Amino acid sequence: MEKRERYIAQLHRMHSGKGFIAALDQSGGSTPKALAQYGVQESSFTNDEEMYTLVHEMRTRIIKSPAFDREYILGAILFENTMDRKIDGQWTADYLWEKKNIVPFLKVDKGLADLENGVQLMKPIANLDELLNRAVEKNVFGTKMRSVIKEANAEGIREVVAQQFAVGLQIFKKGLIPIIEPEVDIYSADKEKSEEILKEEIKKQLNVLDKDVKVMLKLSIPTVNDFYKELMSDPHVLRVVALSGGYGQDEANLKLSQNHGLIASFSRALSEGLSSGQSDAEFNTKLKKTIGEIYTASVT
């Protein structure tokens, strides 16, 4: 399939397909926690290379599982190190699309800056152009980048959204679809107010985009059900997806099911209950159950 044909097919799948996005993008700081959740302790590795090899084995096991199927999963978000590794001799992004018909995304942010004005902006993304070029070469479809909102501070939220859209436009111009992720902390005392400010700032940014620009939005499940329905109908928005944000799997699924049109992009909730010590049958059974539940919540 030619690059342009692949892009159009993936664009259509992300816009109108049924299912959810699997977030497999834990990076350097969160990788030991992800491995520990999977039953692999820090004593199992002595350096970053060994750690990343182990986490790639975990992700490979998930991706190759028969439960990880296009019927339920639209896309998967990868960490840079995962993009640069192979599954059965193919680059991970190619394996996802060619073997599974699942759209590959890449996490591009480099973590969060210190808290200021009630928010954490993204740290500067060094060598972003070079990373985006490699993503294009490896047939990645889109990107993801995360900021965090902890307080209903209008100035801080405005800064977060402006930064996200500025970088998002740079990404779009490279031929990739950016997932814009201004996460509202689910434990924030004024979460609902933060979401009100956030939605207005997102609308302002969408209103000044050129008509051909497409983005995706990854947002915390809102306090008020269907609060982001308006954003879903904007012609610039390919899809609105939800992060689990620290909710357990059952609670995340319940809240998601109450927001029509919002689909999951879960990380922790997706891998909950999976263990390196499980047999393949046990692992696949648990993953199938989890994927089925997230899918149901996403298409309700």
C-alpha cells in the first residue's frame, strides 16, 4: 500500500471506526512502574537498555495476542523506543498496520515542566523535527503529547492549550495527525471549572485553524456527562478520546460509557491484571476480557 493510500485508509478508520486506542507509551520515568505492575521488578534489569528490552517484550506480547484485534482496537500509541524496535522482523508501526490493521501513533513529548499557574506545560521537545521525520519514515500516522491542568487557573489553562496547538500545527505540517492532550487532574478540587475553561480555550484555537487542519483531542473523562459533545462535531476534530487518568478499570469504563461518542485511550486500565507469570492462555483470556469491557464502554 502506498503511503498516501495508507494515510487515507487510516484517516477514515480513525474518524469513523468503532473501537478504542490502546496507550502503550509509558516512557523512561514510568517504565519501571509499568514493568512492576506486570510483575517484573527493578532487580530484573541493571540499565536502561535491559529495561527497554523487557518492556518491549511486554508490549510485543500484548500486540501479538489474538485478543489485540482490529475489531476492538482502532489505534495504538507507542513510545519512541518502541517505534525504533521490531516485532517479527517488522518495525512496530508496520506490524500494527499490516498485520493487525491498527493505526500507529507516537508519543512525542519529553515530560512535564514544573507546576506554574496551576498547570504543568510540556517541557521543550528537543529535536522534534528529527523525531517527526523518523516517525514519517517508519509509517507512523499521528502523535500524542501531554500537559496537565491541576487548578482552574484561566491564564495557566490558556498557556497549556496555546502550547499544545502550536506544537500540534508543527506536527500536522509534517503530515502527521496530532493528538492534543491537556489532561485535567481527576483529583483536582475544581475539576469541573477547569473543564469549562479548557473547552472554551480549545474552541478558540479550533476556530482559527485553516480548514484543512485535522487534530484529535485526548481529554480526561468530564465531570458533566457529554460535556465534550460539541467538540466532537467540529470539522477540525478527527476524534475525541479519553484518558483513564488514574481511575481503575471498572470506574473508568463506567464513566466512559456515560459519555456518548467519547472513546477510550487507556494505558493503566488496559494493562491492569496482566502479568509476566501468566501462561499465554491466562494472559490472552484476561486481555480479551479487558479489551471487551473497554470496547463496550467506548461504543455505548
